[in-house]
Amino acid sequence: MADDSNDDLTEYQLIGPSDDGKINDLLATMSARDSRQRLQALIAEWLRMENLVVLTGAGTSVTAGGKTMANLENDVLGTIKTLSGLPPNIGAVIDMRCSPTSTDGTKKIGFEDWLSYLANASFIGSAPASPFSGVQWRGTANPAQEELSSFIVNIGRAIFAECALTLPDSELSNATPSKIPPHLAFLAKLVARDSNLGRAHLFTLNYDTLFEQALELLGIQYFDGFTGRADARFDPSVYGLDIYYPGEVSEGRVRRFDRFLHFYKLHGSIHWQVRDDELRARHPDLSDFIEYRRLDNAGKAAKFEELTNDLPTVGILPTANKFTQTLTMPFAHLLRSFQIRLSAPQTFLLVLGYGFGDDHVTRIIETALMNPSLVMLVVEPNPKSGTIDRVRRYKELGKRAFVLTPTEQAFNPKTYELASFDDFANSIMPDVQWLDDFLRLRRFEKQIQASQRDKRDGTEDGVEVDK
């Protein structure tokens, strides 16, 4: 008997150019089964393009406890505003920023742009070679340079605490490919490409280390711009390297290691450290911050000094000075790498969890749409998002921009569930065999551990101890 559910209309829209050149829903009027087959066939075809580039934003971390930029700003500034001994001038700066509208009627800028202004103001007034002693602030706030410098340090620490995320607990030995954490499913499917194709290039705007955790758990090798283990240093030359292993000696050749990708953090990371004007990388223990994120602002403020006092200067874009670091290493180099990858022939750009709110990144994408062989797919869980209108307008730049989003009928009962990062990674991306093999290996390891534990406990129970 046929499954009636297959006759239901699809829950998804794939908005993009059709054969007649118009922007249409390519899945319209299809059944759920037929639309999913067509969608997965298109994605599988795009994933086989020579140059695979992925851009991820805050939306990929939400289900693991991450925050959108607006929520991150509220929590960071709310915690700092509650700290004891906060200088009144810094409190006034926070109040100005948290005001619903700009004091002079201009458009309110984004959080990261605002933080960059703070960093620049601090640099202008404190750099030894600067001819300025400070800047004139709008409104009543007029913080001293020492107060401003301390404020920026606390912002970096508060961002660290909010972004110290760990992968959600999951018993992999009992999991199925559709139920494992989405970061694991996504990366496993991303690297399952023909070895003759180019390496995948994963760019993220997130500060957290969820992708790094997933890469290491899956055993996927990656280059992230750093060399060394104990005290890694930023060295962009590693992006020009690859990983191979010896073939048969008689063959006289080597073979390329399959599970590998290049990884770029465009806005920095909580595990980046600035020491002696040099960028280092060292992954810290994040377990102490799990409970911190569950507290309200007052509770966070009470534990703030205890948890963050020993943190080094965090290497993230908001606390990096625009006049120095962003114009040299590493951020300018990483953004340039993004631009270069998108200009390569036969490129598939997959965009997940990004709302096109960063002007620098968005301009690179819009310029790349001039690449005649580039295809872009934006995954957007909100069918009323302005991102959809943006992609429609991209038709003027190129005819290969698509957006995957729920139908409006499906969105209401499953708000932000369909066409989310989790849904795309677990349900929409084509399945791969080695993910099944990975989970089967985890089950086998669990069985061995249980057998050894039972044997050990049974032996110990049967031993008589002389007293």
C-alpha cells in the first residue's frame, strides 16, 4: 500500500531561476517525496562541483546554546552593566548603545561595527605614537582611556563566556545518522566528496569552537591557519598545503587523505589569544562556562571575575584594533582568502545561518556573483526573511542564486525547524556511507568497553581478600 504522506505537498520552497529565466519556486506543486528527491539531487550535483565553499553564521550554533548577534549583545552588555564598581561613564556608554534609537536620528549600526569603533577610540587615545589624547563622545558619556580599555577587555571576556559552547551530549553508540548533533552530520557529509574534486573550504563567522570539536570527534583532519600543537602560531601558508599518505611502495606514488578540509574563522575565535603582538591558538577547558550561560545577568556578573580573570586577550574581531590587526593579519588575509575561493571556476557557495548582516562579507558575496560559473544556495528557516528578497534581487547579478526555505503553511506549526542548519544537515543533505560506518564503530567500541567493564567487575567480585 502506498504511503499517503508521500502525496502531501512539500514543506519546502527552492526559490531560484527556472528554465524560463524567471524567479520561481522550483518545488511548487510537487509531492513531498518528489520534491525531496529533486532537492537532494540538485544539492548532490552542486556538492560535486570542483570548488566547494561554505559560509556559516550564528544560526548554526543556536541549538547548541549559541546566540544570534542581537541576543549576544544584550547578554554581554547586560552582564557588564551589572558588574560592581562599573564606572558611571561606561554605564552611560552602555545606556546609549542600548537605546532603541540612535540619539542623533541616524541608523543604529551593528554590534560588531560598534565594538570596532570602541576599539579604534581606545587605540587613538592610548597608542604611544598617537597625536591624540582621546576622542569626543556624543551625549553625556566621556570615559577616560583607562576606563575604555578596561571596558573593551571585559567585552572580550563576556563574549568568550557566552560563546564557550560545547557540542550537545549525545550517546553516539545508540545514535542514528538523523539523530546525531548536526555539526557531526554536516561535516561528515561535507567531506564525503570524490577524491578527485577540490577540497572543501569552510568559512565561519562564529566565535565558538563547535566545528573544531566536531572535526576532532569525527577524525577529520583540517588546516585552520595555525601551525604547531603546544602553542600554535598563525601562519596562513598552511592553507596552501594538503595531506597525503603513502601508497604501495611499488606504485611510486602517494594518495590523498580523504577526510580533510580547510577551515577559516573570519571573525576570530574564543581559542585565539593575542600575546606579545602575536596571534596564538590554544583550546581552553570550557566546562566551567556551561552553568554560567544559564544564569541571569546578575548571576553572571557575580561569577564573572572568578571565571574570566585569568583569560588572555581574546582574538576576536570586535576587540581587535582596526588600525592594526584587521589591516594586516589575520582578518584581512582570511577575508581575502574568502574572496579568492569564490572567484575560482566551478564554485558552489553554500550559506547557512547567515542573515547577510555583515557588510564586508556580503560585499564579497555580491562581487562573487559576477563569477559566471558560481552557484549559491542560501538556507533560510524563515520564509518571511529579508534574505529571500535579497536573493531575488541577485538575479540582476547572476542567475545562479537559490534560497531554500519552508513554505508559509509549513512554517507556522514548525517554526524555525525546517530549512534550519539542523534540518539541512540531518535530513536534507544526501546520506553518506562513512557516517553509518562511524556510528557502527562507536557502537562496537561501546560494546567492547561494556564487556571489559563487566569482566573486570565480575573478577573483582569473585576475589577473596585476606585480612
